[in-house]
Amino acid sequence: MAESLLLCVARLSTFRGRQELTAASGFFFDTGQALYLVTSRHVLHDQPSGHFPDRVDFVVHVHPQDLTRTAVVSLPLYRDGVAQWFQGTDTGGDVDVAALRIDRALLPAGALFYSFGPQHLLQTLDDVQVGARLLVVGFPLGFFDTVHQLPVARHATIASAFGVRFQGQGYFLTDARLHRGTSGAPVVVRDDSLGALPWRLLGIHSTRMDIGNRDTVQDETLGLNGAWYADIILTLTGTQPPSNRSEMGPRHRIA
């Protein structure tokens, strides 16, 4: 059987009607009361690019030994015109993270996956230092093990003061070679005290960073990325009430 971390991350495909729009990454989070699919908010709804899918599909394994056996689960993004995901804001504005509740009845018999939970989040942000080695697990440019439907992992390091909101936003920077399709991937650090899923969930990868005045001929891209602090998930899933750092935004209605 594959390593638990790889079975915690799902390949997402967004659709509008029958038209497939984008591929992205996501992961499972179990509060103890409900199971959620967590990804970047812009994967599900992105006003600037005009990206408005109406459903998201994810792949789940269904056999503990034969990883070629999988099933696709479809989640509607709207019911009666109302968005089904939870999104939030903090003192810096919108947070690019979304949590979509999964009805367990939709999962196929024998569905095999692992999920993060509140125990995988940091108790204090002081536990992580700049330069710490991380993994970002996802589906860059849609690349993955197509036979066994497994994601790939990229090495990363923390590139900004952890626990400090970079430029006043609710994210920190990572130094890693990442690509489109990795949006929504978990950013993790190894912690063997956590048992079957020995990874501490630090953040959710959102976007590559760049500067507007970069000379595209002389200057390479920065190679830096933004990852939203993972504690926002507790607010989005109702595991803890909103704090002065974050609050859950209402679901919104489309015309």
C-alpha cells in the first residue's frame, strides 16, 4: 500500500456542465464530526479569471493492495444557486482556501484514503523556523502516477518568518519549484509523533509569487510561493469559532 501522505491528497477536476475546466490538488480533513475536501478557493470560484465551475470530481482508491483500482466522486458546488463550500476572510482580506463537505454516502464501498485532522495542526507557530524543510504534495501541471493515481511530492523550505503574516496577509512563503495544478496542495513537515499519518499540516499552497517590474529577459522568476496558514481550516469547518484573525464568510448565491 502507498504511503499514507500520498493517500491523503486527491486529484481534482473542475467542470461546468460536461466541459472539464481545470485540474488541481486537494486533501481530506476529518473533524471527527464531518469529512471535508480542502483546496484553494480559486479552484472552485475565481472572479478575476472568470472561472466558475459547477462541480468538482476527485479520485479515491478502492482497494488496499491494488492501487490501480479507483473511483471518481462528484461533488456539486451549488444547490439551488447557493455555493456549498465554505470560504473565509481575515484582517488582510479574502483567504484563498475553501472547504467542501463530503457526504460519506457518496464515497464508494471500500474507499481508501487518509485524512488530516485537528491533531495535525500546530499548537504554536513558534514550533517552525525559517529554512525548515517541507513537502508540497500534489499534481503539478496535471503530472502524476497515472497507473496508480498517486500524486508527487516536491521539496520546499520556509522562506519567510513563520507565524508572521507576510505583507499583512494570512500566508507564509515557501521556496520551491511549483507549478499550476499544485493549487490546494498540503504543505507539510514530518512529525513521527503523529502515528499513521506522521505529517504536520502547516499550510495550503495557493500561488507562485512574482513582482510586477521583473525583467522577463534578464531575471528568472522568484521561485517563491504563498501558502495560507492551515489553522483557517478550523474556522471553515466550524471546529472552532472565528477568532480575531479569521472568520468564515457566508456562502454566496449566484444569479
